Amino acid sequence: MITIVTEGDDRIVEQIIKQLNKVVEVMKVTDLTEADHLDRETALIKINTNTKPGHRDEAVRICDIFRAKIVDVQPKSLTIEVTGDESKVEKLLSLMKNFGITDLTRTGKVAMPRS
């Protein structure tokens, strides 16, 4: 399954759907714009925790608030995994900028209909 997130008017979305349906391997295209659906995003964020005393502890507390996981600990950095809606990921990223983000990977949205 591939999820494509795009912005545009009805004509643009319709053109994207038509082009995708031309691909032989495509079995079905579903537009979730108006549908009741779930969407999530995952990010891996590596931050510098060697700049000031207490930075590591503060970063861990913020991760707890966001229910983010620390997936790697190094002497000078932490790597954090966060999953949630786009606003949750963006808010955590804005807070982590204070520590110095040294690496970042995001999945983009994944989605499925609720029904």
C-alpha cells in the first residue's frame, strides 16, 4: 500500500487518481479526503545532549510527555521515535530544536479508512 498526500483542487486530485489507475500494478485507488479515516506519521529525531548539563534529563521528560520512545542512547546524543498525528510530531520537533537536531527522518502520513 502506498499513501500519497497532496494538496490541490478537485481537478488536480482527479488527475492524480486517473494517472495512478493507469499503472498496471495498481489494484485500487481510494480518495480519503472526505472519508472518515485515521492517519499517523513517524519520525526519528537525533538530538545533541552534550551542550549543557541537564539537557539529557530535560529531553527524557519531554519524551515522556509526548509518549515518544528513546530508541538509541549515545554519550553525546539521543535518538527519539515519535508516532502520532502531524501536529504532535511538529510540536515535538519544535521543542527538540532547542537541543539541536543533528539528524531527522520522517515517514510522512500513512492512512486508512475507519470503516
